[in-house]
Amino acid sequence: MSQIGLSTYAFFWRMSARVPQPLTLAQMLEQTAALDLSLFQICDYPGLENWRDEELDALKQQADRLGITLELGTRGLESEHLRRYLQLAERLGAKIIRSMFNSATLRPTPEQATELIAEVLPDFARQQVKLCLETYEQVSSTTLMAVINRFLSPWLAVCLDPANCVAGLELPAHVIANTAARVGNLHIKDFAFTRRDGWVGFTFSGAPMGSGLLDYDAMIAAVRPQERGISQIVEHWLPWQEDAVTTCEREAEWTARTVEFLRSKQNQEK
């Protein structure tokens, strides 16, 4: 069974300082439940690692009340940082931690990344939490897989988001083929190129789900999330619109559209 969920990145503008009343995590959970979804990924959320235990417990209690399972997301492979996220995962009942090779303070070589993963992976295995490393333009999918495939552990996987790799001149189909066998988490967003004014170059950004370049059917055929129990987490690359009200409305519309799209696809598979 593949669960559909939202990420904090589905609320990118609505939780930002650019809007008059930024949403809190508690409000995001409420809106997730309002869409009849039972999964939420707290991804790259500033300050979470500094929350007190009682704040984390209150969030977990709210998630339980709403019937929502939590996942976590951060950046980097530094051992102590990932161990802190394992502590958060234990407190919040999360079984997925998405991360990336690079952080603000370290850009490891493949050899360094291998050493760092080897140091913490036994902790993930003991806690039965899956570390999912995301595809993105700073590290090619070939390099990513060369590191991940050094480990046979089921507790190390890929967070697949083929859109991220286009800036590294990797075609989405290539990224999907490279990573499909080890995917443990899916980030779902559509994307497209549009011409700049005067036809001088292109803008590469988000698109309403189903209208862009994401070959969703091909990705799902390769990854088989229903069969493998891989969650599908909704995100967006929505450009800022003319004002905060319009941007927030459009973001909510894109979320509802993506959820409807994913549910329709799952119904077709049944």
C-alpha cells in the first residue's frame, strides 16, 4: 500500500514570512487531515531539532488524534546531526528520515559520504528507521547510487524526485532508471520549462500536476510504490504570484489537484 501525504514543501509560501499569518506545523497537520490524508513529512523545517520534548510530544499527540503518521526530512550526513534526527523520529514515531549528501557546512566526497553513512546506519537499523537520500542536482544519480549500492541494508534508500536533477543535466527518465530499485520515498511534483520574455532563455519551475514534464506513469511503473509500500509525498515548485493572497490560494489549489491526481491513479491501479 502506498500512502499519499503532504510535505512542508506543499505549504512553502503559506508557512513563509512573505505572508501575513504564516501557518504553523499544527495548522499544516489540520489541513492535511482536512484533505483526508494520513501522512505528513516535516521536511527542512527550521528549528525542529531544537524543540523541547514537550513540544514534540504535543505535535505527536495532535498527529495521533488526526490519524496522521509523521516522516522527517533534513540535509546532510554528519553523524551527530542524523542521530539528533533519530531522536526526533523516536519521539514523533517517524520511520522515514529524508536527507541529502550536502549540508550548509559539509560537502562530502563519495568516500566521505560512505564513511559517514557506515557510521550511522547501524543506529537506523536498530531503530528501524529508513534513511532516504534525495536525488538532486548537486550530486548525480550515478554518484548517489555508487555510494548507496555499497550498502545492502534495507534501512538505506533513495528519496526520488526526478525534477531536482534536471539542473544537473540529467534527464528524469535516466534518474528514475538509475534509482528505481532502491527507492524508499517519493517526492511528487510536476515541472515544466517556459520561455522568458523576448524568448531569451527559459524558466524551469513547477507546473500544475499532470500538465508538465513528469512522466508519472513511467515512474510508478519503475518504482512500484503500491507493491513496495513506498509513500508519495506532495511538494510544489510554485513561483510567487502577484500577491500573498493569490499565491496562497494557488498553492492550496495545486495541492488539492495533486492529491486528486494521485488518488485517481491509485484507483486505476486497483
